[in-house]
Amino acid sequence: AHGHASTDKMYRKRDANWMEWSEVQETRMAAIEAYESAKGVKQRMTALTDVLVLCALTLLPPDRVGVIRLLKHGYTLKWEPDEAGGDQDDGGYYIDLTDRSARHKTTRFYGPACTKLPRLFCKYIQIFIASQNEGAVYDFEQDEPEGYLFATRDGRAHGVSAWTKLVKSVFKRHSPCGLAPAPKLLRSIFITWL
């Protein structure tokens, strides 16, 4: 009886928003196309935010929800210039979970970590920062961006449920199959793909 119960669990219905990993990648590419064809400042910023969300969740193995949701410039999201000593703009971003105060559940088990972000993700982070600074330059502005990468209108980090809602709405907008997986489901999709 126990053997049959275990086998039955393997065949139970999957989540209605389950996607194949290839469909997840197609969703990101569709969002990039939407960004490139967007007109107007507001539409471009919305489309760019969609691209950032999808890059964060699809270009590298989806991390725990809190790590991505709480990416903060200069704290957990850091810029490192290229080691070749070239232009200051050459380099890349990385997720820094080495500081004790930035530690997340994952680092308690596996230790401190630094994860270099893919170039495509870095490209859109830089575009996002430049777009935020566009139009107004003040003497008191800092060279380094501040705050959360994925911030609410008042500059705070999204709460867990608000972040899940945001991710699902981004997927719903760009998914070729109209599905809206939650961040936690994306981790399962990726692991199954492996």
C-alpha cells in the first residue's frame, strides 16, 4: 500500500501555472522584445522593470525569493570593475551574501557566497539606473545608485506577497502560454529541467 501511495504522488496534477524551462526563457525574450518596442517613458520603464524581474529569475538558477526581492545597491547588489583595469564602466554586478547582516537562509547552510550576474542582466541593470537618473542631475546626487533594485513607489522592498504578485503579473503579460508561475514554482521548474 505504501509503495502505491508513493507512486500515486508522482502522478498527481501539477500546478496549473507549470511551464517548461524553455517556455520560461521564451517569456524573458518576449519581455525584451516588448521593452525594445515600447514607446514613451512610462511604458519603457514598466517594460524595463519586467525585463529586470525576468532576468533575475531566468538567467541564473532562481535563488530563494528573499535574495532576489531584497537586492539592494551597494549592499547585496554590488558593482565590480573589470579586473583588466580598463574602463570604469567595464565590469559586472554580483550578489554579495558575505556580509553577516545580509545573510539569508541559504548562507546559513552553505556559507557566505558571491554570485556574478550574467552580462545580459548587468546590461539591463545599467540601463535601469541610467533611466532613473535621466532628466535631472543635481549637485548633491551620488555617483552610486542607492536603494532596492526592485523597490515600491516609496522606495521600500516589496513584501513577500507583493513580490509574488508582481512576478506572476510579469509572467502573465509576457508568457507565450499566458501562465503566471510564482517565484517558488520557478525554482521547482528549474530543478525539474536539470
